[in-house]
Amino acid sequence: MVKVYLRRKIAPRIANGHPWIFANEVEKVEGEPAGGETVTVFTHDRKYVGMGYINPKSQILVRLLTREKNVEINEQFFLDRIRQCWEYRQRIGYVENCRLVFGEADGLPQLIIDKFNDYFVIQTLTLGMDTWKPAIVKALETIFSPKGIYERNDVPVRELEGLTQHKGFLSAPFDTKIIINENGLRFHVDIENGQKTGYFLDQQDNRRAIRHIVKDADVLGAFTYTGTFEIHAASYGAKSVLGLDISENAVEQANRNAALNGLEKICRFEAANAFDVLKQWGKEGKQYDVVMLDPPAFTKSRETIQKAITGYKEINLRGMKLVKPGGFLVTSSCTNLVHPELFLQTIQMAAKDARRSIRQVTFQAQASDHPIIWGMDNTNYLKFLIVQVL
């Protein structure tokens, strides 16, 4: 087996359990590894570190799969690890829809598996994980006997690993437009063409957090995508709900979701550029009891963090101006590059510029089926905040 030896000075990140080993942290490689091959990693003085997969074309040369000795990386390894993932989700209460595997947080770097009842969506984002795709599919078939498995590997990050983008069936073909249940509501999910894996499971707990503040309220939602927050608001007793999204397709699906739950008279969606509309309505003096903002990630690289902060500040400032005194702002950020402290500072700056005082109601991360590992910043990515705007 190929052996990888680290430099004498290694980052505390590796020593503290992070699975990523960058090429500039490696002293030497014994052997000629093929991309995706399993390798053994040692310290400079030949102490065992762990085993993982290697890709000489990637800046992250090795991603560790285990730090245990006498473990073989084979089909049984993936079966056992995915079974452990499922046992964890069941123990914390996620039995129908959940992120079954959350990459590094579950010891399977760059593997994403979302479970939509009896259907599964897979993303293998690195060459090493892509190599084990047949074993991963076999493990799902063994544990779940699923109705269908689909891969959504149509993501640009794969190209950094020398992989192509593609999507398609990993089981017998099935109807990729399904309906799931969440918090007593029903939602259409387009596994084949929806965002990411078809649905944002990471907000499923946060959607319950608006239950009390939306009762008898006039609610405005921006960046609604398929309307999950807004439909929750309507079901929790909102007087009226208006959702805005720039995508005509998303708005069409959001209105279908409202109708699916019999809430179309309370909850409606319109296609609009939220940035422009919120600015214009602020000038017109429109106000709502609750304003909800769930924008996409404004940055995917460290070079554009400042631009993202400017965007988050601007959209939250405009949102606050539309909240009646004593009403509530619900806001999120889904990029791990904007740390929680920085996000809260940005909201505070927005409040200052809007000349409004704010009072924190709740501040949460993603749902617990997307576990956070301390010391792995990329696992702590979602910020969800409710504040009262005074």
C-alpha cells in the first residue's frame, strides 16, 4: 500500500482530528498512487495517523476515512459506516426525511446522501469517494431496500478533482418528482432538477421555530425558493403570506406546494427580484408583522467574503425597514465562510444603519441530522436568526 509521510510540523487541524491533508503538509509519498487509491498516512517519525483516499491532482492530497488501526477500506467498511449514520439519525428522531450522510461530519469526506422517505440522492464530490460509489449504492440497497437511488453529481466542485459533472439513476428508473412530509405538511420535491439534492432538509427544524411569531401576522418572505418557510407560516396561523423569488419555476412550485396543503388562499408567491422590490417597498413605507429572508450563499470563496457581507447587510437592512415596530425578522446565511460571529455582527450593522433596535429571539444552526464537528468549520455552515425589531 502507498504510504504518505507528513512534515515534521503539521497543522493542529490534523492532530485534532480533521480529515483533510493538504499537499504542502506532506513530506513524501512512497509508491506511485493512482487517483482515488487508499493510502496509509504516518507522521514524519513513522507513527500511524490513519487511512484515506488520495488524489495527486487535488490541493487536498489525502482525505482520511479512519484513524483506527487494522481497519480495511472495503465494501464492508462503507456498509458499517452508513449503517452507523442511520442509527445516529434514528436515535435523534430523523426517520423519514434526513441527511443520512453529511460528509466529514460522518467520517465519509465529501459524500452526501439525502433520504427522502424511500428514495435516496447521492453526491460523491471527490475522486476517492466516487471510486467507492458502487459500494455505497450496495450499502443503501442492503440497509434500506430503497424504491430508488439517484445521483446529483452535477456540481462544479467535482471538476477540481478531475471529475465530470453528471446526474442520473443508480437504481432502476423511477419518477423523480415525489412528495414528502415535513412537520405535518406536504411538499413537492424534484430530485432530478431541484436545487442541490432537490430540497433543503437543513432548515426543517428551523421552520418550526417560526410557529409562534407568525400567528395572526402579515408575513413577507424573500428568496423563498419553493416556499417552505412561507407555507409553514400559513399553516401556523398567519393572516396573509406573500413570498418572492426571482425564479419563475420556483414560484410555480411554491404555489403548487401551497395548493397541496390547502393554503393557497392565505399564501401566494410572485416572481420578483427581492433586492429591488424590498428597496422600493421600503421607500413606499410598506410594513409587515414578520419578514423572512433566506438568501442563497453570496460567496463560495474567501476572496469574495467582503462582497458577501455587503450583500447580507444590505438585504437585512432592507428587510428590517419593512418590519413594523415590535415585529420580527427571520434571516439565514448558508455559507460556512461567514462564521456565526461575523453573521451576527453583520445583522447588528444592518440594524444600526436601519436605525432600529433588535432583540434576539433565537439563534440556531442547521438541523441535527447535519451534525457539527467542533474544529471542522465546514460542518458549521448554517446560521438561522430570529430577532424582534423594535
